[in-house]
Amino acid sequence: MTTYLYDAQTSNSPAAFQPVALAAGNGYNERWLQERIFELPALLPMTEMFAHGESFVPLCREFPLRYGSSSVFLDILGVSATGRLVLVECKLWRNPEARREVIAQLFEYASLLSEWTYSDLEARLKKARGLNGENPIFAAVKAVHPELNEGAFVDSVNRSLERGDFLCAIAGDGIRSDLQSLRRLLAAQGGVLSQLALVEIRTYRDATGRTLLVPSVPLHTEVVQREVLVRPDGAPLERTTPLDEVTSTHEPTAQPKAAHASRLQNRAFWDRFIEQVKFDHPDQTPPRHGGNNFVRLDLPGPVQGLVAYREQPSTAGLFVKFVGAEGREALQALIEDQAGLEQEIGQPIRFKINEGHDAERAAGLLGVQFEAQGDGTARDVEQLAWLLRTCNALVNALRLRLGSMGS
């Protein structure tokens, strides 16, 4: 595939860039790729790979990590403004053995780093780079993110080390399906490689020797990413935004008195929920009534907030609607982190991504549902207990991830 560089401001013909195979014999090898990423950190599209708020500040190439009586070397060590260490390995995909080994290497490097403290990291970095002065790690990040607070940043890096909470990336000239499958397996099982991203950096060269580097994060659409949340009657869950529609759907022939009594019962249920719900997150504001049989809660980020709802006779649920282009990116990041979310919440999560012209406004939604087994009062008790527990867990999980995203 030929790529063209077109300049409308000149009369020159478009420059044609031909793909370059990365190989040991032509100078475009793993070391060359490592050097380009280190000098051009924006080659790693951190938002697409991980989440909003993550960045990449390179600290060291060929970073030594002691292993027994010798040392092993991480291709690139960096750090994000959030204080999470970034581990990057560069591999060409022509060698099947290298594709298998790179996972083992990253696991080894992450495991070794998880035994260090911030002071250990600083001392090793000073020795490897020949650096002087106080806190060169923070100095490097401060130069890119001048708003950072040193104490908070150091604490965040220490937590990253203690928990083994690293952002790991494999960069190469192509991503194979076997590596994608392994990445999903690691994400589902958690551990030090649960945040593993793959990035392709395609290389092109023109007749004058200029080189064009094109990074991309392979996106693989899975069934769960296109699954539409529906009510038992088959109507899309999105229609529950004004949840009065839900009541009218289930009570098409209800008389005014019966409908009024039902609304009073619903109001009493949500009054109990608002009175009893407790949030671990100190910044979470209380719920507020939104309409018949649902309440709303505020959340940060490109969302319309969290909605807790009931659908008669037995369904209860929670959903978050994402808005705009930032909402779509945030939703994609959460889909990539689905296994971690479900582990924290203790519930299966379903996603919907909108397509077409409406996608620019309403990007999609995330939701969880619960089916009560009892009837009457027993059903209400089941639903209330589930909503109290799951709402707190979902708030904790989403505020952690959405807090750094723009509103």
C-alpha cells in the first residue's frame, strides 16, 4: 500500500511513500524503532491504548533490571502524568519465537519492578542515565506537565510500584491475532500485565529517504461491544431515559387511581434508596429523584450521569450514557477494561456503541441489570439490597476511571 504526502500549498507532485519492512539487515530494526519512540514519545497513542489522562514521558532506554547475578534490560521505561510507570518492549512480528517471548519478558520486568520503591527507581535511573540533582523522574515529567504537584506524583509512583500497576505496551510493525487473544486473556485474569496494550507503528519511506511513521492501535469489534441493552419487552434500554415510558409500557390500560398508587409506591422505594445508600467515594453527591421509578446521580467525565431504575415487575438496573466524541473514547477505554470493571463491581456489564448520525451526540452506554426472584415486598427487598451494593461499587469503579476525563 502506497501512502501519499499531499501539499496543496505547492505545485509539487504528491510524495509517494512506500512501506518499509522492519528487518535486521536494512537498518530499520527493533533498536531503530526503540530509538524513534524514545525521541518521539507521541508515537505511543496513550489515550487510545489506555485511557484519558494517561501520557508517556520517556525516562530511559535499555533500562537495567537486576536478575540474579546479571541484569536484564527493558527497552523503554517511562512514566505517565498519573504516576503509573510505562513499560515498552519493541518487537518485530516476523519471528514467531519473539512474539511468544515478549510476553514472558514483560512479565519478568514488571515483576522485578514491583519489588522496588521510588527511591530504588530514582537511584537506578541516575546510574543508568548519569543524571544528577534531586528527583530527576519528577523533573522530567514536570517539564511536560508543569501543573503537577511533586508530593502527589511521588505518592502515585510509589502506589504504582507497590501494586504492580503498570501500563505495559508492545510496539511493533504489525499485530497478530494470537497476540491479541493473549492480551485479552491477560486482561481477564488481572495481575501485572492486566494493562497491556498493543501498538502498530507502520513505516514508510519516499524516494528522497524521508521516513513516515504511522502509529495505530488495532480495534477489534466484539459481540459484547455491539450488544444493545433491552427490556424484557424488547424495547431498547436507552428509551428509559425518561423512565415514565417504562411505566406506560407495562401499564397500558391502568386506571388513573391505580397508576397514581403505583407512582406512590415507586416514590417510597426510591426514598428508601436515597436514605440508605452510602458511598465510599467522599466526592459522590447524593442521588436525586428523576421521574417515575428512577433516580439520577452525578458523575465526572463526558457522561450524562448514572441512572438507577426499576422496571416492573422484577428488573432493576443501572446505566451511564456517554456523550460526544470524548464519550466515545471513554466508552472504548472502558470496554477495553471490561474484565477489570466486572471484577470490581461483581456484575456482568453490557455495552452499547451508537452508530450513524446520532453517535456524534449520544456515543453509547454502559449498563448492569438484576432480576429479582421474589414477589411483592420480598422483590422490593432484593432489588433495594442489590441497588445499594452495586451502585456504590459502580460509582467507585467509574469515578476512578472517569475522574481525569473532561466533562
